[in-house]
Amino acid sequence: MQYLFDNFWALTITGLTLGAVYALVALGYTLVYGVLRLINFAHSEVFMYGTFAALWVVTFLGGNATGSIAQVIFWIAMMFVAAMAMSGLIAVLLERFAYRPLRKRNAPPLIALISAIGASFVLAEIMGLREKITGWFGLDTPLATYVRNSRNNAGMPEIITPQPVFTLGDYAVTNVDIFVIVGAIAIMIMLDQFVKRSRLGRGIRAVAQDPESAALMGVNRDRVIQVTFLVGGVMAGAAAAFYMLKIGITRYDAGFILGVKAFTAAVLGGIGNLRGALLGGFVLGLAENYGSAIVGTEWKDVVAFLLLVVILLFRPTGLLGESLGKARA
Amino acid sequence: MSYAQRGMDWVRALPKPAKIVLWVLFLVFLFALPLLNIPFITTPDSDFGGVLFTVSTYVLVALGLNIVVGYAGLLDLGYVGFYAIGAYTVGVLSSLHGSWPWLWTVPVAIGAALISGILLGAPTLRVRGDYLAIVTLGFGEIVRLTLVNSQWLNGAQGISNIPRPPGAELFEVPSLDWSSGAPVVDLSNTTTFLKFGITDQIPYYWLALSVILLVLLFDKLVKDSRVGRAWEATREDEDAAELMGVPTFRFKLLAFALGACIGGLSGALFAGKAGFISPDSFVLLLSILFIAAVVVGGAGNRWGVILGAIVVGYFPERFRDFADFRVLVFGLALMLLAIFRPQGILPPRRAVRAIEADEKLEALEEGEVRV
Amino acid sequence: MLLEVNGLCVNYGRIEAIRDITFSVEEGEIVTLIGANGAGKTTTMKTISGLRPVRAGSVMFDGKDITHMPSHERPVLGISQSPEGRGCFVGMTVMENLEMGTYARPDRKSPAVKKDLERVFELFPRLKERSNQAAGSMSGGEQQMLAMGRALMAKPKLLLLDEPSMGLAPKLIQQIFDIVTEINSQGTTVLLVEQNAAQALKRSHRAYILETGEIVREGTGKDLAADPAVKAAYLGGDV
């Protein structure tokens, strides 16, 4: 307990930065759940591919800790573009190959979950086997920097050194912390406005609330679903870029734990509810940090899982309710 | 209709005495399998007895998980948790904090798995199906992380020196040698009946096979009873079953608990053979492979899931070069199956009727057809 | 002929919901399909909108074969439906619902939309009062008006109304039918599905009677209303 009080601000700020990442990934679960009523189990891999895209592009551009301001801005911008493009692409491919064929056959949700589990393993394993796979084409040597030791951790060169900006209690809040928290919130506000105001965003809401009526209004459901996966993927890509800036290390199986936590965040806030995802992400990030301060850091993941179980038992509709899709009973 | 199904129908149509003879022959064949050293089937890179034992644990686990997934329709992604609880109960009682003989620990292991199944199931079985999948996934990880972090359970180091099952050294059984192209009885390469040692894995396979037969018998009794029908009704339409007076929650819990028992039993067997267990033996991937076994084979059909377990357990051992790719291949297989054959290789005969019933219900719900 | 349905058969799985039905709607008409629960009325409407796949037969709209056209392309041609049970987007405001009606219009950004909105507000003043309220918080009658208003916002050539009077108070039913007549007199063709046969027959130019998936009778609204068999089966005396 004393540890919690002594490190309150440190725990709070790191909890919020992680929470921001959870929230961005949670948006993908929530959006897809909203329009399709199913858990996109493979969304964690969408995130993981984003982390690698960020890592690869920074490595390719030769990013390092001593760049000029212009260089750093360029590296960060490219990193976000690459991660968001990669994750968006993976999400769209996922929809095309793991979900659309099932939808055409009216498969029950559990079958879709099985397909998603399969897709999740395929995606993770392709990343984990990238050295072997590129080897088949004789590309493992030229691409060695990117594919070597594909089962191990891969680290990104640091491009911004964390610098204290101001102190809270006795924790020095760094520029990276601020960038992650503010940046994530800004992206979420943009998404919220997109869903609320744009034509496609309205299409997404219409399909989530009443797919038949939406079709009667001329909304192309397949198109909306595709856009939903794309948007969720892009959000996961942004999360991946923030994650790499803050944590800097990834691996072919890095998606799994983060995915379950982001899903927890989505359920915590009320799955299908965009603002719920934001709230759920931050609450989970904080709860996990405070909780592990009390019972020990090694139990951090257990705290998150237990929280998930407890929410599902006592408030399965989450803190804010399932708003996107409340329409259908 | 697939060839496999046609084959099964052919067997079903045989007269009873012929069936019994066929069964006995088949059983003898199964028990003799590791001694026959049949070319091609026998694994070249690893001890065939050990492989058969591994396959048998997969079969056992798949039979247990089939009760949960196939009969009751509950997607359990944390089944490895029960497997781990069974194995660790054995480890704790027989080696780490006690010195019980292996055999005595088995019922306790089953009991521990049963209790944890009820403790997990009682609160969670009320949540929606897709949520249940995630909750159980979380459960599996909680169990593993607890094993890693708990000092009392020896943390990541695991438990060693677990005693082996009790045996007796009665007589020697010879094996076959095919090196000359035709089978020859090889008296220099024998297995001691029934010695549970370190090098010769065949007796463990015999033990596992015997347990499978018992579980199969139990499975058949339960499935054909009132309980089995209640599961079927619950799986196909929970609301309708509830309306017809089936206490669906209790039956789901029963399935969950029975499944957990068999998971615990498999874990106990595994611990007794391996002699050493650690949290690394119980990763999430195992849960997924178990699910793959059940779904690939045909959830709800005991022969289907046995087939699935053999596919999942045997092929990576037979084709070692492909071991690196096995997760990739199973992932692909799950996707392809979900798309092209969601009912599995050997679907239960019910599934066909259930699909028809579903169509009728949908039409009724739309209010467009009068009965 | 604006709408021609020819030999249409629709199934649910193996079960036939409608069997070989043929009917047509002329430009400027109000045509009604009457039938008991489960006769296949809603299936017919959903099939015209493309929500149900056709097993056999054809649907022609404005001289174009639309039998297998995806549902979301049909509003562009001028087919707009107010579905059974209203189907309002309950999480959106009234205004957002009405704007959803223009989703498929090629001219959705032109001033014409504003005029149509005014017209809808003239027909349904309640919607104007409540334009910023969430659709889910409104009464059944108001939601019915919203569903009809939303369908009108698509500026349809053919308006499909599925049970607009369902679950409404008698006074409100009268009002809804008045509005249907008004919409029609402003030039929109209407295909109506009703259980309230008395009102529907009084208002329509022509009507068809559906029984267990087949058309058993057709005629002008007046003739059918006077037919003793129809009276006995559908009008039940209380006209």
C-alpha cells in the first residue's frame, strides 16, 4: 500500500499512457462489435503488425536519438503513416478473408470466432516465421535487419529521448508521456466526429442500430463493414505507433496480452460505445497500475484479467452501456 | 456425405456379433500399435511410444472438451487451465509438499479440477457465448500466471521428481522389425509389461489408452442419457429449452464440471509420465490446439473429436520438419474449416437436423409461415 | 407500369413464404396488400426492397429488372420503404434519422433536400418540434411518422408502407391514413400493406388479398370492400 502512495503520480501517468494505447485498440473491438455483433479476436494482430511497421520504417529511415527537430518530426510522422497504413491494410484483409466468406453463409457467431482465432494465429505466426518465409525467396539475407531472429523481441531505436517537462509529486512527466496521452485523445476526438458527422460515419451508426433499415436507406452494408474494419485498424495502427514510442519493443506475439486488455477496456466502457472505449482504456490502465502496486507488479496481468471477469459478471453492459447498437434487443 | 461418414454408417449397419469381433480386433490393434512399428506410420524422429502417449493425451483432452464445446455448445478457450490444475495437484501432493504415491493423487487432481470448474462456471456461464470465450481465455491465463508467480508452487522452475504410476514387471512383450521389408518378430527389442520407467514409453500409452476407453464408455452413457438430451436442447435453443422446463444453467454447469474433471485427469496422467511440470507446459497455445482438435474433428461427435485430436497431436510429430509451421497450419485449418465445413470433418448426425430446425424457426420468427 | 411483380416465389430455407404471386402498381396509385398474419405481406415488401432473395419470378421497376439488385441500390432508383415495426435509428436524433433518408440521393447536397424537409415537417409538424430528440425516446405514433418522413426524404417514386397503423390509437390511425392520401395526391405512388383492411380499402385505388403466400383476390378498393367474402374474413363488421 505504501508503495502505491509513494509512487502515486508515476503510476497515474504511466497508467494513463498505457490506457491511451488500450483505448485506441479498444475502439477497433467496439466498432466491429457495433456493426457485426462479434468479437474480432484477431484485432490484437492488427495492432502487432502496426508495431512492426513503425519499427521497420524508423529502422529504414535510420532514426536515432540525435536527430534534429525536423528529422524527429519527419520520423514520427512516417512512423504513424506506416503503422496506420499497415494496420488498416491487415484489418481490411482480415475482414475480406476471415469474415466476409462467413457472412455470405450466415454462419453463427461462434464459428466466426473460430475463424478469427485461426486468422489470429496465422497472422502472428507469419510474423514469427518471417525469417523462414523470406528465406524461401532468398530474401532473408538482404532483409536481415528486419527479419532476423523473428521469434525474439525486436527493439526500435529511440528517436525522442524522454525529457522531463514538469513534475507531479515527485514524478517527472516527460514529453513522450504528454505526446502519447494528448495525441491519443486528439485522435479519438477526430474519430468521434467522423462517426457523428460524416456520411460514412452515419452509415456505420445506421448499420449498427438497424441493418435492415440501413439497407432501405441505401447504405451498402458490405462497404460500411469494410470501412469499419479499416477505421478500427487505423486506430490500432496509431496505438501501435504510440506504443513503440513509449515501450519501444515488440514481438510476433506482442498482440495477445495487449489485445485481451484492450478488449477488457472495450467491455469495461460498454462494448459498441466509442466514448466507453476511451473511458475503459484509461480506467483499465490506471486500475492495473494501482492494483499491481498493491499486490505486486508480477500480478499486473492477473489484475487485468480478473477485472475483465468481474465486469462481465456484474455489469456486462459496461460503464456507459452499449450505445452504438442498443437498438436491437 | 464424406467417406468417413459412409464408413461409419457401414459399421453401424453390421450385425451385432460382427461388430463385437471388429471392435475386439481393433482394440488389440490399438494396444499393439507401438510394438508393430508399421513403416510410414511410425514416427522416424521421435520415440513412437512417446508420440502415441502424447496423441492419447490429446484424445483424452479432446473428449473432455467435447462435452463442453460439442455437447453443451460452450466455447471454452481456457481448457488448459484445468489440465494445469490436474497436473499441479499431482505435483504438489506427490513431490513438492507431500509424498503421496501417484495413484492416490489422481482422484484429488480430478476433484480439484472439478471444484475449479464449478467455481469458474457458476458465475460465468450466465454470460453470453462470445463473452464466455474471452472469460475462459482469461481464466487459462490467470492459472498460468499464478503458477509462474506463486512461490508456493515453485514459480517458473516448476515441480520435478513427480513419482510414476505404480507398475509390476510381469513379462516381456516383443516387437516387430520391418527392416528387411517384411515384419519379423524382434525378441531383442521388448517392452516390459507393466513397467513405468523412463526410457520405454509404451506402458504409459497403454495406461492412457485404457483411460480413454473408460472415458469413452462414460461419455457414451452420459450422452445417451437424459443429461445428453438436455445438453442438446440447450445448445440448439437455450430459451426454448428453458421454456420446456430444462434447467439449462445447471446442465451447462454440469458439462463444464465434467469437462474440467477429464481435463484434470489428463493433466494428472501427463504429470505422472513427464515427472516434471512447469508453467511452460500450460501455455495458451495448448488451449487453442485443444479447441482445434475438437472443431477440426467435428464438435459433438466423439469419433470426430478423436480424429481431430489425432490430427492435431500426431502430424506435427510425424512430420518434424513441419513442426515450426504447425501453429500456422492449424490457424489456417481453423479458418478454412470455419468457412467451408463449420461442422468439422465428422459432424454429429444431429447437426443436419438442427440446421433444418433453425430454418423453420427463422421463418416462424419472421411471422411468415403458419404451422 | 411503375412496379410489376411476376410469378414471385420466396423461401425461408425450405419453407415457402410466398408462392407465385403476380401484381402491379401503376404510377399515381395507392395499392394495398391485405391479409392475415403470416400471409406473406411483409415478405413481399422486403422482397421488393431487396432484403429477401428471390427464388423464382421477377420484379420490374420503371421498366428495369431489379429482381436480383442489391437492396442498397434500390433507393437510388426511387424505391423507399417505411418498414414494419418502423425501424427508426433509435440512437439518432429525429433530424439525423431524416437525413439518413437522403443517404442514397445523388442530389443530397442540393437545396432540393431542404424543400423536401420542409414538406415532411408540413406533413408531420410533430417531427419539427422534436427534431433534436433521440428517436428512441418518442412514442410509437411519433416513430411511425418519423419512419414515413424518413422514407419521403429519399424522394421516392414508389413509397412502400408496411403496416403504418400497427399498434396505434384509432385517432392516430385516421391521421396516418389522411397523410398517406395527402402524400399520394402530391404525386407519390404508394404500395401499402395493412391489417386494418377497412381503412386501407377505403383509401386505395386497387387492392390484392393474400392468403398463405398466394394472391386469392384482386379488385378496386371499393369493390373489395363491398365483397361479402372479404367483408366476412377481413372487415369483421366494424367499419
